[in-house]
Amino acid sequence: MYAKPVILARLLINNRRLWIPCMILVGLCAITLLLHESDNTNRDIETYVSTQPSKTFPFPLANSLTYDEVKFLLDQLFDTHVSLTDIQSIWNKLMNIWQQILTKFVHDACSLCHHNGSYCYESIDVTRYVYYINESFYPINEIKRPVGMGLFYYFDLEHLRAVNNSILPTDVSACDYFHMLQLMVNVQLILHQAQIKYFLTKGTLIGVLRHHDVIPWDTDIDLFIPSTATEKILQSFRRLDLSLNKNSSATTSSTMENSRKRLTKDRPSFHKDLVVYQFKNVHKVTSYKIFSLRSPIVNRTNYRWPKIDIFPYEENATHIYAYPKHQHNLGTMSYLAKSNVEPVYLRVLGPLLVPSPRQPRLSLKAMVRLGRSNLFHVCEGNTFLHRYNRGSTDNWRVPCKELHRNYPFVRSERNATTNLCSEELKFPQLNQGLSLYKYRCEEDLPRTLQ
Ligand SMILES: *[C@@H]1O[C@H](CO)[C@@H](O)[C@H](O)[C@H]1NC(C)=O
Ligand SMILES: *[C@@H]1O[C@H](CO)[C@@H](O)[C@H](O)[C@H]1NC(C)=O
Ligand SMILES: *[C@@H]1O[C@H](CO)[C@@H](O)[C@H](O)[C@H]1NC(C)=O
Ligand SMILES: *[C@@H]1O[C@H](CO)[C@@H](O)[C@H](O)[C@H]1NC(C)=O
Ligand SMILES: *[C@@H]1O[C@H](CO)[C@@H](O)[C@H](O)[C@H]1NC(C)=O
Ligand SMILES: *[C@@H]1O[C@H](CO)[C@@H](O)[C@H](O)[C@H]1NC(C)=O
Ligand SMILES: *[C@@H]1O[C@H](CO)[C@@H](O)[C@H](O)[C@H]1NC(C)=O
């Protein structure tokens, strides 16, 4: 019943040549719907609405600090008049709140998705995760004063990740989302342990800017690492060796066994299930897919879902570019100035904190295909369904504004005096944001999501 207006709306947005015929059809549709409505008045004809979090969102709740308290801490953290010692103590307070939020997330997820099975709790070592993130970003001196920091002061897995509606149906359930983040925490742990530089890219970078999370309808997580670290990556995980077995069951290369044993010696058991698979796409772009052997196989592939995609990049003294170099113009990415990337700083990815490029918007322009530069105004659906290993049958683009009533979007404000930006996740049907983020914003690019 809703299909007609939805398809027409998409065609209209994507193809201006269809405007006139579409307008005529829309007119006809509208008349049809109006006629239909008149004899079916209690039927909801709102195209964009289906499942929504209830208005009785359990809020405020749980964590030890309120919105105002977290906001105050963040304001202090970026106040240049506050002493370094005080900055360090504020930072530690925020790290402690973050640890509580993460712990709650793991408990909620393990209860919801694994009936409190002990394996689930052991699969995420919250203490170790917080330790590595803190160690890498702790404001140890004046130069390392935070550039950006924030968190969800309230993260409820079931409600936040339950949005599914008719215009962008998603097959990523709350538990699928948990499995993506469970994987991400462990990949981050290993990258820190192996001292590999990494940061968010592509869709996941769009996600942290626009939703403080993975894009609600997206199905994977993308990271960049320097190509010089590829050997380390291969040594840090079990390797999927296809020369031994063309069928899809994973095997461990025996040559890798020893180095793996050394590296996994003191890791929780979840790591033993993680596999790295070297993948070359049709453009000969190499990526490393990391997934768990516990996840289901993706049909007609050698990997599983959920997965983390790690892309190695090449670099010279001043720039980062796609690997291999001559493929840089094939939709992968163009030259990216290092000054826009480094030093990386933390961004909010749901309950996690992940290193991101220093100038995320300028970096994104180089990372994603042309035509997506207005990605704060135009929301694009998945072009590829990673879970099913096929392109989407339904390529849509809609003005993001039209999704504000159904999906959480970040609202951003810039203080021209201080050059600080404050972000907050606006959740439909709620007056108050659920996440807070503050950073030094120097980019001369639009920030608002209006
Ligand atoms: C973060 O690291 C610093 C420096 O190593 C340490 O003093 C501090 O206690 C750590 N904070 C947390 C919350 O772990
Ligand atoms: C898991 O444990 C918590 C607290 O003990 C309980 O509230 C919850 O119902 C349990 N979940 C399942 C699925 O058993
Ligand atoms: C979302 O809705 C679509 C269509 O109504 C359904 O096929 C899909 O399974 C739903 N996804 C989840 C995660 O429930
Ligand atoms: C792959 O699986 C098929 C059917 O299960 C089997 O006949 C074939 O021998 C297997 N190939 C290899 C290389 O193991
Ligand atoms: C790095 O590569 C970019 C793009 O080709 C080039 O503009 C820049 O000058 C190079 N930098 C150095 C130091 O070679
Ligand atoms: C994989 O293929 C099988 C057989 O064709 C099908 O039954 C199954 O639903 C597919 N699974 C996914 C995740 O697409
Ligand atoms: C900008 O920040 C300054 C210093 O914190 C504050 O006094 C001022 O009110 C802020 N301006 C706006 C528009 O919020």
C-alpha cells in the first residue's frame, strides 16, 4: 500500500528528468490515497513511520552522572584556563563514567542475546579496553590536551538500536549490532596491543559524525591502517588460508601458528575465534576482513558476518592515498593530507570510543565518492548488503531531514568565540540528547545537519 509513494519519492530525488511525469503520478497517487483514506480513516498513511521507540523511553536512568553533570565536565575539559592537573582528573572521571556505560552495555547485551552465558561476558574485556584507550589518549602533557571527547551518558541497546522502518528496513537487529561491536572492541584491543595506528573511514566515519554510532542501517565497520602494518595484522589473527581448502570452512595456516600463539597467549578466548581474511575486490583493492568463526558464513564468500573491514593505505611524507596507488581514483579515495588526519582523536561510536581523523569532514571528502560531499543533507542507503554479499536492490537517497523523525541524528553547534563545537544526539520523540560530544572545530565546512 505504501510502496508507490516511496518509490516515486526516491525516483524523484535521484533523477530530475522524471520530475514532470512523477509529479503527475504523485498527484494521481495522492488522489488515490485521499480517496482511500476517506473510507479507512484510522489507517496510518505516514510513509516514514513504522517501528519507533516508545515515548516512554526509560529516561533518565542508570548511570552515575546526569546530562548536566557530563556537560559540565566536558566544558571544563576544553577550557584553556583549567590547569593540566584538573584536566587529568576530569579526564579520569569521564573514563570512569565511560567504563560504567560500557559495562552496562555488555551486561544488557549478554542478557538479551546470550541468556547471560559466561562466554559472552568474557568476550569483552572492558577493563583492558578502557586501559588501552586511556593510555593512548590520556592528557599526559599540555600538547596532549584533548581535542575532542564525549560519550553516551545513557546507552540502551534495546531501544537505541531497535529502529526499523518502511523506507529503510534494516536486518541488523540489536544483537547483530552487539556482535559488530563485540568484534570491534577485540579488533581495537589487538591493534593497540600490536601498536598499529588505525582510524575510522568511509561509512563508519559518516556514522560517528552524523549519529555518534554506526549508521543505523549500515552493516559493517571500516578502518584504515598503514600498509606497513599489514604483516602485523596477518600475524595478530588466525589466518584464513584458502590454498588448503577451497571450501568455506576456515583453516589455520600452520606457519602462522607460532606467532599467533605468542600473541594470543594472554588474551581472552574470544580472540581465538577471530580470523583475518585477505580480500581483493574487482578493482584489485586489498582489504582485510576480520570476523569470528562463531558468526554465520556469508553465502558465496569465504568470510562471515559481522566483519570489520580494514583497508591498508600508502603514504608519503605529507599525504595518505589508497592502496594500490593507481587505483586511487576508482571510487576508493583521493589524496588525503596528513594534516587533516593526524593527530587522530577519539570519536563516539555507540558505547565505544574510536580514533578518527583530526579533520573528519575534510578527510571524508577524500574518502568517499564524489557526489556524497553533501552527506549531511543527503542520506544514502546501503549500496552493498554485506550480510548477503550482494548489491542492494533498492538504492535510495533521501534528504536526511526526512529521517529526523525516525532516526537519531547529531545536532551540532559552534561557538565562534572559543572555536569549540558541541554535539548532541537528538533522538526522535525525546527532548534531551543521549550523547554529548565536544571538540575543537577548525574546519571551514558546514557542521549543522539541518
Ligand atoms: C589513564 O592513564 C593515566 C596515565 O597512565 C593514569 O594515571 C590514569 O589513572 C588512567 N585513568 C584511568 C581511568 O584508567
Ligand atoms: C540475566 O541476568 C539478569 C540479572 O541477573 C536478569 O535480570 C535477566 O533477566 C537475565 N537474562 C536472561 C535472558 O536470563
Ligand atoms: C525490519 O523490517 C523489515 C520489513 O518490515 C523486516 O524484514 C526485517 O526483518 C526487520 N529487521 C529487524 C532487525 O527486525
Ligand atoms: C568441498 O566440499 C564438497 C562438498 O561438501 C566436496 O565434495 C569437495 O571435495 C570439497 N573440496 C575440498 C577442496 O575440500
Ligand atoms: C605526496 O603525494 C602527493 C600527491 O601526489 C603530492 O602532492 C605531495 O607533494 C607528495 N609529498 C611528498 C613529500 O612527496
Ligand atoms: C544462503 O543460501 C542458502 C541456500 O541458497 C539460503 O537458504 C540461506 O537463506 C542463505 N543465507 C543468507 C544469509 O543469505
Ligand atoms: C561561547 O563561549 C563563551 C566562553 O565559554 C561563552 O561565554 C559564550 O556564551 C558562548 N557563546 C555562545 C553563543 O554560546
